[in-house]
Amino acid sequence: MGRGKFKGKPTGRRQFSTHEDMISGESSRPRTFRQKEAEEEEEVEEVESEEEESDEDSQQKTKGTEGIIEIENPNLVKPKSVKAKNIDLDKTTELSRREREELEKQRAHERYMKLQEQGKTEQARKDLDRLKLIREQRAEAARKREEEKAAKEAKKVEARK
């Protein structure tokens, strides 16, 4: 049937569930996010329980001919996935060169800042000397202002007499 010049968009076709479909739970309406999430969680739990059972039965799954032919390939990257229950907490991991350098840099900076606060570094001494000079200049300027103020007041008092 022709609808005229323009075709309808595919998003415009809506399907409504009948009352019977809604009651029976066989609605063609898409599931909501929460329903999908709940179903996925149930599936994940089922899969995990199956994996635990299968792990106990066989230690490693092999691909192709790996199980038949044993090879020692030094370039073969073995998966490093470790389950949470199998983690060894006492094992210490070695830091990479970059991580080590970063830690050393942070420690050196902290040490320097501690010395800076104590005034033991050369830069801290220079800063303290500068601050001392500035304080002296400000104190001198304040003293001059007080003297000028006192002189003005004395002139006012003399002018009134």
C-alpha cells in the first residue's frame, strides 16, 4: 500500500503488547537494564561455579596439539591470571626501573623539603636573610611614619595655640 511520497522510518513502527502477553510474561517488549543486569549476574555465577568444578578436574586446558606434543618455547607467553584465593600475600614484587626512580625522586624531594623547613639548605639561608632585610626595612618605614605622624600632630597643636 502506498503511503505517499515519503516512507516511514523504521523507528516509527511500534509494537504493543497485548494484555494476554503481559500476563503470561511473553511480551515482545525489550527487557529493561535492571532485568538484563540481573540475568547476566545469574549467568556469571553459574559460569563461575562450573569453572571451579572444572578447575579441580583438569589443571590446564590445552589448545590443538599442545596436550600431545610437549614443547619448551622460551618465547611462549603463559597466561598470568591468578585467582584471588590463590594469591600469595607474602610474596614481594620487585619494582621496575621507572617505579624505583620515581620513588627515589619523591624521597629526595621530601628530604630536601624537610631540610628547607629547618633552614639548613643554602636556598633556605638566602630566603631567611632576605626576609630579615625586608623585616628591617618595614620596621624602619613604620618608625618613620610614626615620627612623621607625631611631627604633624605637634604642628597642629602649635598652630592651635
